[in-house]
Amino acid sequence: MYAIITGASSGCGYEYARVMASKGYDLLIVSNEETIHDKANLLRQEYGVAVLSLVQDLGVQEAAKLLYDYCHTNGIEVEVLINNAGVYHDRDFLDDTEGFNQLILNLHMHTPAMLMYYFGQDMVKRGKGYILNMCSITADIAVQRLSTYGATKAFLQNFTRSLHVELKNKGVYVTNVTPGAINTGLYNI
């Protein structure tokens, strides 16, 4: 059984990959950065599990279907889905570009929701699965210059809670993590 971790080339995503590998899971780690292949090699060497790495832009509308089809085509059965990929800007909504606003909406809402839709169906059929969504403390507070970030994380947090109730009696467990700022490359601290 595999665990998929999106945004796994650095920060929390890479740490999630390390934890899942330490528990014996084979991994599919996904990122839009080529360094994901180097991280896969490190994980293979350190933990001795199978690690597949995929460079994919998860910020495009069809990303979830493409990732699901990749798994189906390659016989990758997913028990754990960790939706971690994200972007961050400290900028007012109207001052940002149309492209970035489309990216953050897709990456934080559309892609994770559709990944849960596709992989969740398989998990329900097997009667077992786990989904973890990376949210943010900004989901619960309004912050100037973070309106889009916080709102997209609020969607993901609320969606996660609803899906938890919907799937818990079907053997699929859905939860989220809601941290404050973490010193990763995302924030350029």
C-alpha cells in the first residue's frame, strides 16, 4: 500500500514523507520541483521502502485527475493521502495577479477536494483509508494580505470536517492539521 504526499520536496511535506516511510509505507511523493527526485533517493536510502517521485503542477484544473490516472495506470493502490501542497503570498487580493489567484484557488481547494473524491472512492470500496489535509490557523481568522490564503484554508478545513463525518462509518478517516506559521521555505523566513 502506498501513501501519497503532495508538496513533498521540502518542509512539512518532506517530513510527512519521512514519517510515513518510517512506518513502512511505500511512497509516491509529488511536487512541482525537480528536487523531488533527490528527496526520493534520500528516503529510499534511509528507510528502505519503495519511493516513486513525480514532478507535477498540482495548481492546474485537471491535476487531480492526472495524478489519479497515473496511479491507476501504474498499479499504485493508495491507503493514505496527504494533501500538503500549497503556496503563500503576503499580498492584498486585488494587488495579486490573476494567475496567482487561480493557482491558490486550485492548489488549496479544487485539487485536494478532487483528490479526496477520486482516492476516497477507492478507499471506501476497500473499507479502509486515511486522508490528511494541511490547513492553517488563518482558516479561523481574517488577516489582511492573507485573504485568499485564509479563505482557501477555511474551505479545506470545513470540507475536511464534513468529509470526516461522511466517511468515518465507511472505514475512511479524514482529518486536518491546523498549524500557525512554520519556518519552512514557504514563508521565506
